[in-house]
Amino acid sequence: MKRILTIQDISCLGKCSITIALPVISALGTECVILPTAVLSNHTLFKSFTCKDLSDQIEPICEKWADEDIKFDGIYTGYLGTIEQIEMMEKIFDTFGKDALIFVDPVMADNGKLYPAFDMDYAKKNTELCSKADIIVPNITEAAIMTGMEYKEDHDEAYINELINRLVKLGAKKTFLTGVSLSEGKTGVMGYDRESGEVFTYQNDKVDAIFHGTGDLFSSTLIGEIMKGKDWKDAARIAADYTAHTIAVTMENPKKPWYGVDFEATLPYLINMD
């Protein structure tokens, strides 16, 4: 069985980060090892929350794994809270990433701006981390920040192509840009394979709702499918369809949980998508 290490925060309540990555990757038949960077009472869209930084635990945990000669087939990073944690990821890549697929979701911004906890120094460091990855999965805001382009909520194909071209120069083998809307009422993903030069675009119907954690759901499904041996385009298609399906199912819930999508109800659908 293949083994993925995912490194990101964990919210005790709320559907995001590790609480999505662990069940989704496991459901797809890959062992998912977790390395929490912080533990939160609940995610940050609640009125208040507690947060305990776990940076001081990362190195000791990794040392024990190294002592045991633990190997990983994939390393998947998500939300990282500080520049220091990003620097720790670089060391982890060096220690455990020689034979592993390095997958970076540079979670730091959305809707045209950085998250409140971050500044441009953080963004620059996160961009450096992306340069060490095999696969990166930024949204349009993150891509614009990393490439120095103006953010455009309303965008055309020429703008997206320029974003992709600049992202490719960071060095990743494959780039997936999410939140791409190339036609009215649609949203989806554009992917680029640097080796072949092949471009892949896939769109779903756009839903007039925003749920926390949908980016985590897409990324976790994407790497889970790739670990199963799926072609990168098929993996992206499945991840996009599954995310869209889960949003649609959540919209049918009378309570429509604003804090996250009902992915637990749709895991059987994911497992049977092949």
C-alpha cells in the first residue's frame, strides 16, 4: 500500500485541512500519515477559535520517523502558518522526499487578497516552496500573487494562459490552477504538464455558494487519485467532479452547514467513481 504524508493544520470542528485529507486519501486506498502544524478548536470562519502552534513538535516527530527509516510515496502540504514552518517543509522534502511525489497546495489567499495572518514575505517564501514541488495547486489569487500579476476576478483565456506560463517557470512538473471560469456559469481547473507541454481544461457548473474546505477536498482527491495511478488529467477530472457533486449534495441539506461541505455523505460516490 502506498503512503502519503500530509502536513497541515487540524481543526477539531469544521471540515478542512487534515480532517478532509485523512478520510479522503484513506478512502481512495492510500495510507495517510498526518503531521499537524497546529491544532485549532474550530476553523477560522467561526466567531472565535483557539490555536496551538505545533512547530516545536515537527522536528522531533520527523527525527523519530528517520530513526525508523520511514518512507513516503507522496508528501502533501497544505496550510502552513508561518515562514518558519515553510522552512521546515524544505528540510522534510530533503529528508523524506527523494523518492516521493512532492505536492504543494500553497494555501494563503483567496478573493484577491492574502489571508489576514500573512504578508508578502510569507508569500515569497511559499513561492519558493512551490519551486521544490512536483505538483502545485494554487487558486487564481495565489497564482497572481506568486507571479506578480494583477488579480482579475473576471478573467479570459489569455489571462489564465499567462498565469499558467508564469507558474510553470517556478519549476513544478505539473501545475493545476483552480477557480478558472472561462465561460458563463462555469468554473473549474486548468492543468499544464511541463514535460509534454500539454494543457488540460475541465469545467463544472458554478454554484452560487461558498463552503470552507472545498480547495482541500479537491487537492486531497487529486493526490489520492494520482497515488492510485490515475493519469493526471483523469485525476483532475475526478477531483473536480467529486468536489462539484459534494457541493451539490450539501446544497440539498436543509441546514446547509456553512462551515464545510458534507463530504462524509459523498465518500461512497467517490470510491465508486472509477
